Amino acid sequence: MKQLLKYTAAGLLCAAATALPAGAQELRTSYFQQTSNFRHQMNPALLDSTYTSVLLGNINLGLTGNIGLKNFVYKADPSTGYDLTTFMHPDVSASQFLGELHDKNRADIYLNYNLFSTAFRAFGGTNLVELNLRSNTNISLPKELFSFMKEAGANEHYSITDGGMRTQNYMELALGHSRNLLDDRLRVGAKVKLLFGLAYADMAIKNMDISLNDDYWRIQGDIQAKASLMNTTWEYEEGKEDPTTGRPRLNGIDEVGAGLSGFGLAFDLGASYKVMDGLTVSAGITDLGFINWKNVMQASSAGDYTFDGFDNIYMGGDNTGDNKIGDQFEALGDDLEEVFSLYQDGEGSASQALAATLNVGAEYELPYYRPLRFGFLYTSRICGPYSWHEGMLSANVRPLKWIEATIQGNVSSTGWGWGALLSFYTKRFNFYVGADRFIGKLSKQFIPLNNMNANVNLGITFPL
């Protein structure tokens, strides 16, 4: 199997060139839609209708971030015989490449797939049982790392801090309940969720001090990595031991066995209050919990080691000839594997908190045309270095009982955008499709060229 860090590094630089499933996992555009059956995933108090769904109930896949493929891939000079090249090519100036990056370059890829869900009335309120497959992958890389890669030699010292990548992948069995209080003006809801861990990895670049020493780079690194993937055994490289401690260097996955990687517990809490006729405020917090992972591989690069520099990897390629663009990123990954050398620290267990999400909303219904409502939603994703915030203003209209539409604009930590949602709702059938942010210009490989802010959400439910 290819080396683990090679794929990690190439994935970091390509900013989701591979569609690893991860950011927010709910369709926020649906928060104020009356016909939305799954808005309870943002606030359990909004569980107010009965329905059932199997496999096609809710599918949400998307990206967020402040970078895109165009930040790392450029058109090559036609005289070279190649179409594309990486940012490492000398024809791409350092000022051009670095000028388009941010202090923190982020990419989040996520998936929320509902396998089964049913809501029914009993016990004085509305109850829920659902099973979801969820995945979150977050990447954050400081600009200084790319300065070192592109300008190596222009400066004799680089300091790289506060970067890394983490991914969580798990199944979620949720049990929920909501009910009205205070003459039906107040509605409260809660969920308890049993979590079944499938795979997780967390690589944190705490500090890397890189100094030029004659004809090589001296790296004083503090990088911590943990990973758990079912019953996995790991592969280590012979002849690449830590010169100080003798620890073997991580090479990749040797064998994957069946089984769960961990177990956890989480809670969702929410409330909705009708302040007066036409005005409702609400708040919910989700994913308050953790997963305890077992058979966790632990590795680090604490200490001193050396790096000879980046090889001549930049030339090439079209999609058919030698050294095509994918080969260039693979070669770049080989070099970065040397930069981020990780050595075995043993195996054990580890607990990891989920990324909690806070949603606070206000909805106003026009008194002279009640099918038209306006809403404002503030969302805060609490996830350490991968946290983000967003404000959304929406207009919702339901001119007929069987159709409802929403359009919204939003501003967040990763830029601005707009989205829309259309729902067809009948007595026994509901189909909806929408997006919080629409997909912009894509490459031939369907990778976003600009900011990675796009998602798609669709589903079919059967009202009861």
C-alpha cells in the first residue's frame, strides 16, 4: 500500500482533490421550512411532524473552505509540452502563489447520510428513531508551510505552527423527543445518540522550527498523530528509524480487519419560543459528546531531524502523458513525507470530543401575507482550530400547501454565498432538493477551482 503520509500530504495540498467525506452536516437552508422533516438535526425542538424514510431520506454531501484547486494547479507554458503544473514550477512566482493564500488555509469535507428515520406521536409529544452515517474531515494549513515549500532558500528560517488534519467517521443511532409547553408557546426537544466509531485520525502540527544548515534543512518538530481504523495493523519502514530513539518510522497500513473502532455518546438540546404572533425565536446545540477510540496508533516527530530539500517535481503534465498532474502531487507527497516524519509511540486508547454546533434563529411571518416568512440563523461550529461561524438571512414562501421554497444569502468564516431549497409536499410523499451554497466552476475532474463552498442535499420522506 502507498505510504500513509504521501496520501495525507497530497490531499492537504490538493484541498480535497479526493472526495473524503466532513464542517457542518445539515442543510441550514431548511431551518425555517415548515415541510422540512430533518431540521430537527439542527434543533431537536423542531421535531414537530411524523414521517418515515429508508435509505433516501436525507443525503447531504458538501465542502467548505477558503481555497480551491486553482491555488495549487497552474497552466504550463505550451513550449514544455504539458498542460498543467503545480505551484512549485519556477514559472509560478512566489508572490503570485502566496498572494492568493490565507494565514490559515482551510478545507472541510462532510457527509451526512440518513439510513433510516421514523417520527411518531406518543408520550405527550413527537418521538424519533434514526440511524445516520456521518463523516467530518477538517484540514487547516498555515501559510508559512507553503512559504517554506515555494521559497526554500530565500530565507534561512521558517516557523510553522497550529496546523493539521482530523477526520471522524461513525454511525449514529439517535432517540429523540419534543413537546409543547406553556400553552404551546414554548417547545423543547432533546436527543440521546449512541455512536459507533468506524475510523478516525488526528494529525496536529504544534510547532516546526526549520533552519538552513549548510546544504540541508534542520527540522525541530513537534507533530502529534493518532489514528484508529477498525482492527488495523500498521506498517513501518526498515532503515528509517529515529536516529535518537530508534523508533520505527510509520509507512502506512499493513492490514485492515473487520470491527468497530470505538463507542461514544452524545446529546442534542433545543428550544423554540413564540414571542408573539408572527415572531418565533429558537436555539439548539447538537453533538455534545465524545467517542472513545480503541487500538489507536500513536506517532510523533518530536526532536531533531534533517531534510535534503524538494526534488525537481514540478514539470508536467496533461492527463495522458508521463508525469501528469497526479504524479506531480504524488511526488510532492513523497517529499512532504520526509518533512512530516512520524515515528511510532505505541498503541492505546483515546477519547475525542465531537464538533458541537450552536444554532440560534429568529423567524418573522408577514401579517398581511402569512405564507411569506423571513428568518435569520446564526451558526457556530465549535471545533478548536477548525471552528467557523456563519450568519444566514432567508426568505421562505409556501404559496400552496404542496410546495415550499426558500432562498437565502450567507456570510461565514470561509466567505459568502447563497443557497436555495425546493420542497414538494403531499399527504403521503415529500421530495426536496437544495443547497446551502451552490457549486461554482469545476475542473475536468469535478473539483472546485475556487473556494470550496458548495454542497448538495436531497431526500425523500413519507409523511405519516
